[in-house]
Amino acid sequence: MANGEAETTPARAAPAPRPARRHVLIRAYPKVVFFWLTWIVSLICGIIEASSSAEIAEVPALWFGVFTFNLLVVSFEFTRILSVALIFFGFMLFFLVKWLGADKLKFLGDLLSGINPGMNAHFYFVVFGVFTLIFLFVFIQSRFNYWEIQPNEILHKRGFMGDVERYPAPNLRMTKEIYDVLEYILLRGGRLILQPSSERQAIILDTILNINHVEDRVKELLGSLQVTTTSHLHDTHDHP
């Protein structure tokens, strides 16, 4: 390169701007979706039983434990206070068992070992198949019943004929509630409350999966409008 000749580098093209979001779809699901854990464990237990020549006693215990846990999730709302109380109770139960020792609890083990519900690979595969069909129907139903947030209005689309309810989006107030710890842990589930400025009654959407991501997308879409969002984990909750 000759002296005094400046080295030039080609200018780097600026990244293309990300296209503005035109709408956000929000789908509320029934609580049966939280049985995904039982669904998966049923398949695992079925494979274990089908591939083993002898009955494995721990398999029914595993399945019943997961199934009972799922029943508790959909039956009760585990607020912060209840969750802490259950954890404390679990520690107390653990230390009580350690203190009593295996000999004093032998009768309980004998009682549980005498329970034989007759669960085999066919049972687990049938349960897996039933949940598969239910989840398929839930997925199809969610394609025909959902909410669409647009910059200027909120649409509630439902039914095979495409019925639509319209609400104004400007000056929308939005509240996010994570009222159940276990539902949030399993599927990041929560409640979204939309309050259009011209409506007296709020729109309450329960069991919104990945609630934080949905909230961020709505805030991004309505960033130029007046949107109020609050996020809190309820010990008790009142619907607006």
C-alpha cells in the first residue's frame, strides 16, 4: 500500500428493522393441560412394564404419586402461604419418619405392599392414549376459541362459524396474576385480566400458558398506547 493512502473498508449494512407486531393471539386452556405430567409418566411406566418380564412394584407407586400430584394441582390453588406451609409440613413429616425409624413404620409398608391394583402395561398405554385424545381435542378447540389483540381493538373469535366480539384496545388496562405456584411451575400458567376503557366488566382469561411471554408481547404491541400492567402473586384474589 502506498504511503499516505488510506485503507478503506466496505461499509457494513445496517440491520433491517424488525417488522412491527400486528396482533397477539391469546388462548385460554382448561386445567386438564396440567395433566401432561401424568400423560408422560403413563407412557414411561407402560414402556417399563412392557419391557420387563417381572412386575416392578415401584412403577404403580410412581404412577399413583404423579397422578395424585396432578389431582392436587387442578383441585386447589397453591398460593404462597399454602405452598410454604406444605413445604414445612413435608420437612416435619420427613424428620418424623427419621425419628420413628423403619421398625416402627414396618406395618405401614406391609399395608401398602398388600395393595395390588393390578396395573399393567395395557393400563398405562390406555391412560396415555386417553390423555392424547383429550389433549388433541383441547388443541383443536383452542384454534376456534381465542382472543386476538390488535393495536386498535380486541377480538374474541369463537365457534366454527367465526363469531366475533369486538372491544376497544386504546387505554387498555392489563393485569397479570400468578395465583397458583404449582401451575406456574408446570406450564408458567397464570391469569390475564383485560379491562377495556369503555367496558364496565373486565375480561378474565384463566390458564394462560407462558404468561410472562404473553404479557410482554401485548405490551410490545400496545407500547404506543396507555397500558397499565401489574403483576403479583396472590395469597387471596378478588376478581375485578
